[in-house]
Amino acid sequence: MVSMYTFGEKSESEAGFRGGQIGTTLSAAADAIVGESSALREVMRQVSLVAPTDATVLILGETGTGKELIARAIHRQSNRASRPFIRVNCAAIPATLIASELFGHEKGAFTGALQRRLGRFEAAQGGTIFLDEIGELPMETQIALLRVLQEREFERVGSSQPVSVDVRIIAATNRDLRAAVDAGTFRPDMFYRLSVFPIHVPALRERIEDMPLLVEHLVERYTKKVGKKVNVIKMNTVETLQAHDWPGNIRELQNVIERAVILCDGDVFSVDEKWLRREFSRGAVSTTPLPATIAHREREVIEAALAETKGRIAGPSGAAARLGIPRQTLDSKIASLQISKNRFKARSGSY
């Protein structure tokens, strides 16, 4: 007989299963931080300590763990809460435009600069700027950002006049920045300036006891979104979700829950176990996403993909695309595993 629990009908022994509100958490909000695990409580404790200060914060964690939610929680609990919160994805902006995007430019600074444009730092004046994927910032832009961190001023592209700024900086990355420093792709002085107050956001597998709360929260969110009503969640479904290693973390869980809600044709929620099964074979390296493999096989899989792509990482025919992961994630794994890309380039004679 299938064990189930029903929304809104919990005994005293199930108290605390619903809500999971810590610090700024609002379970009904789309950006809720949901959970009651000791790992998450420690993160929120750190948030409450650092938020009232103006200290620079570096948020570390795997892809999909909710680093932006933590950044927003810090902003909401700070003295700058009424001022702007500006998010910049450093990996999404071309290297040739990132300086202009961050610091603005003057009219005529480059082809197409038809008028003065204020950058994200000026837009965040008095508030908080969140630099996501900070590990992807080009070296030359790191130098300009270092000046902001040290002197709280910068120059617009095409100008020599300093602009003072009062902005709190929060950065985030899923990369190993120490490895990037060792590899020469990230400035050590930048790393130490950013690491005033590091916060590590735990992976979902490190807070698996939060799964029941997360499932209920997400089911409620997506049923409202698609106009359905679910009254019952199968307990064996929750147990199945807890047994998965969740390489994509909360983002992957959201996708699974939304898909299941869309396919649900009654008031009972369940997830097909087959969605969570991933098989990995060496002969199918080019079509199987990298996160599916277990840790001790990552080197083998990455090297096989690099051999197939002749050392190319980026682009539609690169190793990152073949493995189904972002380029920056693959770069980070290559650095942490100390894989030499040059030997694959040498075999082919090209990149």
C-alpha cells in the first residue's frame, strides 16, 4: 500500500514539515529560501550576521544551489534594502562589452557609442550590486573592479574622470577561485578582496532532509502556475527524490517538479523514477550530460570528450556542449582535476 501525506492535514508528529521559514524566508514567495536543515540554518545565520554591515561577500556553491537568493536575502536585511539591487551575470556579457556594461561609457568612446551611458555600478548607487559568475570576469576588467573595491571609484570607458560610487558588492561563483588563481586566470589580489566574508551554499545532497519541504513548496508553486490542484503527495515519491544525487541542485528539482505537475491528471502528485535514472557508458560520452557521472569517473569522461573535440572546449562542437554543461563549469573541473588541455591540442595540431 502506497504511503501518502495530504496537504494541510498533518499530525503533531509532522509539525515543521511545512513552512521551513528561516530569516527572510517566505514560503509563498517565488524566491523563497525553504528548509530547516542545519546546513541551511548555518547559511542563514551567516546572512543575518553580515547583512547589516557593508562587508563584501563572496557566495560559493554549485550551479543551481540558489546563490542569487542568498544575495537577495543579504540585501533585504541590510541598511540598503530600500535602494537598488542590481544583478550582473558576468558570464553572459561578451568580454568586449563587460567594462562598458559595468562602468558605463562616454559618447564616442567606441564605434556605436552615440551617447553617454551609465553602467550597472551607477545604477546600483546606494544599493547592492550582485556580480554573478565572477570567475568569468576578464583579467583587464578585474583590474578595474579591483579599483572599485579598494577606492570606491571608477572611470567610464572613454573618460579619465573618476566617478565615486557607494555600492555594496556581493559576488558569486560555482568555480574554484583558488584553482583559477593558481592557473593564472584570476587575480590573487581580486580573490582576497572579494573573500572578506565567504558563504558556502550547500548542495541539495548536503541538505536532503529539506526535500519534503521543498517538494511541497514547489508543488504548490507550479500547481498555481498551471491552474491545477494537488491534494496528495506520495511519500514514496519524496523518498525517490531524496535518493537522487541532484547534480543540478534546486534548479534541477524545480524542473522535475514542474514537469510532473504538468503531466499530473488528478489530485495525486508523483514523479516517474525513470526521469532520475542516468546511464553512463564510455562509448556514449558525447551524448550523456557530465553531471550524471559519479565523481571518480569525471576525469575519464572529460578527457574522452577533450580527445573527441581535439581539445576544443567552447562552441557548439566543443567538449562543454558535448557534455551538456556550461563552458565555465568545464573549465573549473579541468582546473580542479589538473587536466592538461595542451596534450589534446598537441595530438590534433589545432584548438
